[in-house]
Amino acid sequence: MDSGNALIYLLGGLIPLACMAFFLGRRKALVQEAQGHKLHSQPGFYGWFAFTWMVIPPLGLSVVLASLHIAGLINVPPQVLVAACLTLAALSLVASLHMIQPGLRARSRVEQVIRWMLFTASAISIMTTVGIVLSIIFEAIKFFNMVSLWEFITGTTWSPDAAFLSGAGRTGEEAAKPEFGSLPIFAGTFMITFIAMLVAIPVGLFSAIYMSEYASKTVREMAKPMLEILAGIPTVVYGFFAAITVSPLVVRAAESIGLEAAYTNALTPGLVMGIMIIPFISSLSDDIINSIPQSMREGSYALGTTKSETIKRVLLPAALPGIVSAFLLGVSRALGETMIVVMAAGLRPNLTWNPLEGMTTVTVRIVDALTGDTAFDSAETLSAFGLGLALLLVTLMLNIVSTIVIRRFKQQYEL
């Protein structure tokens, strides 16, 4: 019996026992109530009490034994694990039914279990985040032991392809020296993100204002779902659209005004990425503006302001915390996009102010470094973790700035 079959047998045995525990516990409580005993809780809580006290012990045992087995401390055959857990489940069922008495605080016990479940879910989320950050930091430290941090931050050339030569012992003058200057990569990332937000922010915000303040109910019910369809399109489809349709249009438009543009340029993915981000900003901003109390609008109109003045001086400042959050979500989406950049901008690290030239982004170089043929402990592969750590710090600073802005305006416009 392999681990997959063991899990199926375990769940196949626990689910009927759990259902039996609920109905038997509830039935016992109803019988006691019919006999004239005053129950502390509703009969259903006694059923859930029997359910939880039957399920938790075998699940806890299975997790402990599986963890010890994975850690290599003990070797537990799958059939032994299933038998032990089902036996414990049966014993727990008998014990939980024996504990059901009229004075049992079943509701308090069940709510306590629920609180612990919610706490565990929160702890898992936090520990997962901590684990992700630590895994990036530890691998990035290995990279910065090979490459100077100052060179990584200030270097203007990214050429890690020769890193395998030094690993093979070819460190003579004829061997090319690998360079890990990240400025061209972050320049491309910020350039494409900036172009995307130039498209997404005004279009998304203006469409949100129109749908929430000007559009009729019929138009809103039709326009908002159609706009949100953009959020469900796969990014690879956007990449095809950028490479096949938008990029030739950009090249022709540049040639018509006497400029030279490469087919793999930074402007194309920026424009298409901005279109992709529009529904995120539009939908969130529309919900935030609609959540503003109607009394604020009516108070503004009572003072003699026009509709546009009310939007500009009352609604937008009051909705600014939510709008900033929507903008931050759009920026994070643009910073993490990969497929559109690969298909429309290429893989070339290029430090330039010209958006008509080819560029690349941090996420693209991370994928390129981790999907190559080099060893995992080589500088070229570990450079992905250095880039990931830098990108993590950038997003952290954006979150800090947005939090400061949100708190300041929440205090000023408390709804």
C-alpha cells in the first residue's frame, strides 16, 4: 500500500465515523432532553462535540507519524498508520459519546475548537510567509558570498552566462568574466511597470468614476462584467496579442514619425500589461466609491457644488485609501508579470531610457536562471534569489508607503 492509497483508506474510514459521531452525539442529547434533563447547549452542539473529539485525535496522530516518517526518524508502514488512526478514531468516538452529559458545555468546547482552527489557519499563513522570506534570504546570502553586493546594486552589465566557466576551472584571461549588475534588469522592470500604470491608472479610475457616478443601472450591469472579463484572460493570450498585433503597430507608428523601434521593445508589453491591469483598478475603485455613504454626496450638493466638484473634492479624497490599495495591487501585478515580457520584450538586459528598445524584467531573469542547465549552487542559478530578494524589498517599500498614505487619509476622512 502506497501513501496515496493509505490516504484514501484513512479518509474513507474517518468520514463515516465522523458522520456517525455527529448523529449519535445529537441523538444522545435529544434522548436526555426527552427524559427531562436540562441541556446546557442545543442538541446540535453535542453532535459537533462528538464530531470534533472523534476527528482531532486520529488526524493529529497521522500528522505526527507522517512528519516523523518524512524526517527519517521512524519508518511507519502505510497500513500500520491507517490501522492505528482508525483504531484511535473508534476509541475517540466511544469516549466522546461517554462524555456527553446534560451539564457538558458543548457549545463552549466546540467554539474553542473553532477558535483554535482559525488561529492555526492564521499561523499557517504567517509561517508560510516567513518561510518564503527565509528561503530567499538564505539562498541570496550564498549568492552574495560569490558576488559583491555593491557590484550587484551598482553594476550596469548583466552577463552571467560565463559563470559556468569559473565553475569548470577556466579562470584564465581567455575566459569571460561573469557580471551580475542588476541595474539594467530593474531599469527594464520599472520602465515597463511605469508604462503599464500610465495606461491602467487613468483608464481604470475614470471608468470606475463613470460606472459609479454617471452610468445608469442598465449600463453599469452590462459594462462592469464586460470590463472584468479582461481579468480572466490568460497572460499567455495577452503575450500573443502583444507580440503579433501590438508590437507591429508600435513599430509602424514609430517609423511614421521617423523613429526606429525594435519588434521586441518595452513599450509593447507596457501597453498590453496596462490593459490587463485595468479591471483590477477599475473594479476595486468602483466598489470603494460606491461604499461612500450617500449622505456625503447629498451634503456636498446641499452646499451648492456640482457633480464634478463633488467627485473631485469629496468622493475621491474619501475613497483614496481604497484607490491607493487598488493602485498598489496593479503595481504588484505588473512587477510580477513574466509571460507578456518574454513574448514581447525579450530577454535582453538593456540599460536605456528608450522604451522602443528591447528590455527585460526581474521575473523573466529569475525564470531564465532557474530553468537553465547550470548547477543549482552556481552563481548564475543563485542570482535568481538575489534578484528575488531585491524585488521583495522593493515591494516591501511600496507597501510601507501605501500604508502611510492609507492611514493618513483614513484619519482625515473617517467614514
